[in-house]
Amino acid sequence: MFVCSDIDMISLKKADKVKTLADMHSVFKLDDHNSAIDASKLFQRLLVVAHSDRSCNMSSAFEYELTVYPTSLFRDGMMRKPDKPNLFRNCLAGMTPAALPHDVFYVIDGGCLLHKVRWLKGQTVGQLLNQYSAFIQRRFRGQACVVFDGYTGEPSIKDHEHARRTAAVSRVAPNVQMEPHSTVMFEQESVLANDGNKQQLISMLAHHLKAHNIEAKVSAGDADVDIAATALELAQHDRKPVAVYAEDTDILALLVHHRQPHMNVFMEYDRKTASQPHGRCIDINALQSCLGSDICQNILVLHAFGGCDTTSAIYGHGKGSILTRLCQNTQVAVHTASLQSPNATVDAVKEAGVALMVALYSGKEGDDLSALRYSAYCKMAVAKGGSFLADRLPPSTNAAELHSLRVHLQAVFWKSLGKVLLPASKWGWRLHRSKLQPIAMTQQPGPPHLMSVIRCNCTTHCRTQHCSCRKNRLKCIEACGHCHGVDCDNVELVSESNVESDTSDAEIDIMDGDSRWHSKETVDSDDRSQRMGSDFFFDVDMCMSFADEEVV
């Protein structure tokens, strides 16, 4: 065992780093073999190989994500979580609170209700049920219908979001048998984080409320659509004011899209702010007039496109800015119509979704996402400060198409108020271990010829046929292990004129004792976009370890 008193003298290899469970998310399959690698490292590695490849066009490499998953749409292997209240805030900006009529009838979001009543330590389940019914009698005068989510255990496109919410809870309670006389043993949030416990409580609470003359419904799945549909039906047939008590942006978007002129519909919530210390009431009619008919028609699609519980957020694009930017584009209506049409084909949905993505990233109609990705990369490479983040690039066409399929599935369900159920397996989802999971992308992280690039690891200046590059009649490249396509006998010869103009610009620094190298090129700003950017810093340990005749 080596003992060292000076910590600065210790050098550890990256290969010896302990693998965590998070590393399991960064896996891609190549030739039926799973490989775990960090997304940003793979991006950098494939770029340096593409830059030094003998036949690769740099711009064509951006047809691929160059990462194990589309980082603009996914993070750590999961769909990016959207800031849904951002749409809420943008829609309500500048509006004054409405006053509720006295004879209003309430439709209550059961999921919201479960969290509004605070559980008391040591109380029984029966006392807890009485606490909920007393809250409804006091807060809504008993004039209410409560609609709960259903947890059937069947695969659902909400499985992904349920897993995220469960993971966010520090402690999840085990399955418990709930009886009216049993004592509540666990914290409220930990009990509600377990779907089995939540379903038991919902069933008991719905039965308890009906026994106290309060109408209660349990949906087959997510309750958002049933809540909106119940409110709209009551406003349609009973001709009485209806207020939806909820704090979910999905419900607000549904009401804004579906409310008809003769319906007197409100939405009330208790989320307190500095300007509204007692919550707020929204007149849906006034909100529709404020937003305009175009936004009301497209709000479901744009809400799903910018991210909801079943679609991913887009890095760097908030829901408010998406709504504003896309609604200013006169050609958006054609694409949103395709995305929310139940009869649209897969190809039509993909085309419409990619067109919206191009418009979101300030492209023109007919522009290619790959070209926008390469252009955005070049701009970031030459930007002041030289900071680069792959998340800021537009998604590849393949990733954008799959995102569009999931948007279409959700938008059609919302627009039909749950009457049209499309098969999830056809629209961007796959069944894995009895749960539905989003398909991030269906193509390899990089071009096939880059995923199997030949490079050598020679220590003999590449003079013999033991050199993999020389054996395959290829010149060494920058990705080669020791020579880096510079210091060996198998390099590409350049003319004297090129040497005079280029050699003075390149500075190679090999760092002894550390497995890293970097090259700095002081090129003109006009030439940077053609040479990947001004500065590179690569960790050779990011790249795979090659034998003398090994293929990546």
C-alpha cells in the first residue's frame, strides 16, 4: 500500500472512479452492447473525432444529438420538468381579480383538496375523513362536486411524472391498510407519495363525502379533463355560475380553450402572493377576451409543446415566451392544427412539430434543424467567454419528431376532453417493466462512421504496420492516443504555404503526469465557425481506451 503525506501528490485515474446509480441513466447501445458515458463528454468526444475525421463534414454531424439523449429535452435521462405556473402567470398578467357570484357551484380538484387539509399527529383515519368533509362544508358551503384522480395500476403516460414526484419525496411510506379506526402513523406527504395508499384514501374519502351529501367522482386516470368537463357541463345545462377550485395550469388551459360564450365559468385558487394574500378568482370569459381567439385556439398545443406532465420542457424556453413567440408567427396556426387533429398522420405530426421547433429557435419556414444546431454551435464557440452548453442547442430532427408525437397524443386527448384515446406506443412512448416511458431518440448518438472510427495508440511514431491507421491505409488524426495526428511518421502532409499560415497559429501542450491535452488555435473570428471554435479542451480519458488495433 502506498502512503503519501501530501495530498497534492496523489493522482487518481478516472477509470477508478466509483460508478453511482445516476450513471445508469447515461447509457447508449452500440452494436448490441450497452455503454455508460456522460452526455457532455460524448458530445465533446464525437466533435473532436468529427473534426479530425478524414471524410466527415462537420455540419452533417449535427444531424445527430452527439449525446446519449437530447439534452435540450431531457436531463439525467428524464424529461425536463416544465415550469407550468409560468404559463399561469403570463396569462394572468395585468388582469384584476374577479368577484364570485353568491350562488356559485364549485367543482373541486380532489388532488388539490388532499393537500389543503393538514393532518394532525395521532388522529385516526375516521377523524381525518371528518376533517375533509368539514373543510368542504365550511369553505364551499357544501355546494360542490369533488373529482379525484384514479390510480388503477395500468400503464399510463403519467407514469414518468409519478416516478419523478415520488423521487422528490425524502421518505415514502410503505403500503398500509387503512381503516376508519386505524391511526395515521406517517407524515402526510410520505403517505400521499405512495399511489397505493393514496388510492385507498381516495376511495374511502369519496364514499365518506357521498354519505354527507357531497357529490364525489373518481376518474379512470388523471382527473384534469374530467374536472374541466364537469364544470363545462354544469355551466352548459344548469345555466348557473360554476367555479373550479384548483391550482393546476392544465385545468386553466382546458377551460380557456373549451369555454363557450354562454357559459359563466370561473377558476378559484388559494395560492397566495404578495399582491393577492387571500388567493384569486379568475373570470374565464374575461381571460379569453384578454388573450384573444388565436391564443385560446392554440393554447392546448402550445402548452403541451412547451412541457407538461407528459411532455418535456425545452431548455432555455419558458412557457410564456413560447406562447408569445409562436403566436406572433402567422404560419403557426397550420402546424398547431395538425398537432391537435385526431386524424393527423404520424408524418404530418412530425413535420408540424419540427416546423414549430424551427420557429421557436428563430429559424425561417423550411429551415433545417441540423443547420440551426450547427449555426448555434458556431455562435456559442466564438462568443465572448467561450462558454458552451450542449443543452442550449436545438434538438435534432429525430428528437424533435418524437417530442411532437407526445405533444400530439396529449393535445388530442385534451381537445376531445378525453373522448379520443390514441395508442401511446404509436406516439412517442414505449412499455418498459409495465410502465410507459418516453422515447428520447431512435437513432445513434452520432453518425455510424464516427461511432466506429479507427484510431491508433502507437508509441513507436506509427512507423510500422502495427499502427492501426497505417494498416488501414489511413493517416493519423487528432483522436489518436499518443501522436494526435501531429508527432508521428503517418501524418497528412501539408504544403509549405499552409505550414507558414497554420503552424504559427497552433500551440500543442502535452501535460505530463496528467492524461489531458489541449490545443489552442488563435484563428481569426471569421474562420472560427469553420474550425469548431477557438478553444478546445478535451480529457483523453473521456475517450475510450484503445489497443494498438482497436476500433472505437
